[in-house]
Amino acid sequence: MSVIEDVPVRILVVNPNTSEHMTQALQPVIDDLGFKNVQYTLFTSPTPGISSINSPDDATESAKACLSALIPMLPMHDAFLVACYSQHPLVPQLKHECDILQQEATKGAGGAGARKYVTGIFEASVVTSLALTGSNTNESFGIVSTGKIWETALRDAVHELFGVTNSKRFAGCQTTGLNASELHDLPAEEVRTKMKDATKRLLQDGTSMQSHVRAICLGCAGMIGLEEAVREACLEELGEEDGKKVAIVDGVKAGIGALLTLARGGF
């Protein structure tokens, strides 16, 4: 085991809304990853803040509520995951604050001075989807998210991440019409039905652009536990053989994996 592997990686998982229930729902996902020698801390937005992030404007306001509380925690952690599926302002803001800390501090007690890493579950899921697709030019990925506003917001965010607006690697975003809190508050069967309907529309979008959707991102941290509904929709729409080929990407898992790789690799 290398020296880097001997040192625990301290990851702060940031829920930028005020729902403690949603924060605690992340814990089983993290535990199931089974990564060794990793210390996790879960953070929930202080109040007053945003209880459910249902638009890019909500994301901006949630960043304002969180940033000042997060800055004192930076020296005590090595990596930071923003657990909101959006082009969340906290990602570049935390990167900026970590750059300042790295420049000013020296490596020593409390962990100050070491290189630090930041990503969001949106960015991590897109990068993971690109790694999982592309064995031929007709493969793509897409996103299933919550409210309709995210169809345009996430499409534009992917385009900005790619630097182009017409990539066939991205099949688009379809939504359930629910907000993040409704994923937990509404009857489970209603949520499953809406998830399946959105997934099938996404797969049909891929077909219409002569592309095979081979990865689907869960476009909300609150979609934990809904992978089965997405898989069921893939099997119903594509048949058993092709339906099993579709990777379902949880941004929390992708994000922690990406941060751990960066930290362990010493990048």
C-alpha cells in the first residue's frame, strides 16, 4: 500500500438544501460503496436556506446559504462533493476557496495545505456516462430529472460542459414533473410510474436521433432507490437484451469515486 493510500481521505458530502432527511438518505449509498480508509462527513444547509432546490435560481440561493458555513470546514477535509444535480454555484466557489487555502497554508496539522478536490454529482455523472458509452458513434447518454425547468437547464449545462451544442453523445433530459421533496412524499407507485414514463421518453428521444441511449443519469440526489424503476422501463422499452445494456448512473456514487481517484492518485 502506498503512502497516499495509508492516509484516510476525508470527504465532505454537501447537501445544499435544508432537508436533513435527504442528507441522511445519502448515508446508505455511501456505505454500500465499501471504500476503505475513507472518512465521510455529511453537511446539511443551515437555515434559513432552500428546503428543495427546484430551479437554477434555487441553486444560486442555496449556495449563498451554505458557503460561509462551509469555508471553516475546508482545512479539515480533502475532497468535497456537492450533492445537488445541477450546475451548482458551490462547485466553482468551493474550488476557488480551496485554491486560496492551498496557496496560503502549509501542509501540517489539521490537514491544511494539502491539495483539495471538488466536484458535483452532475459533473461526475456526465464524466462517468462518457466513460461508459462510446463503443460506437451511435451510443449516447441522457438524464432523468425532476421538474420540467431542468430539461432546459441541464441540457444547457451539458452543452457548456462539452463546449458544443450539438453532440450526439447526449440524448437530452426528460423529467418526472415532480420536485425533489415529492420523490419522497408522494405514494411510491406514483413516483415509480413517473420515473418509468420519463425514462421511456428519454430512450425514445435517443431512437429519434438515431442513437442508442446506453447510460442514464439519475438527475436528482433524491432519486436514491429509484434505479429499479429506471431499469424496469429500459427492459420494457428496449427488450431484455438491450435493456440490460443501459448503465444507470448515480451521481453520488460517481462523485465519491471520482474524488477518491483524484485523492488516491495524488493528482
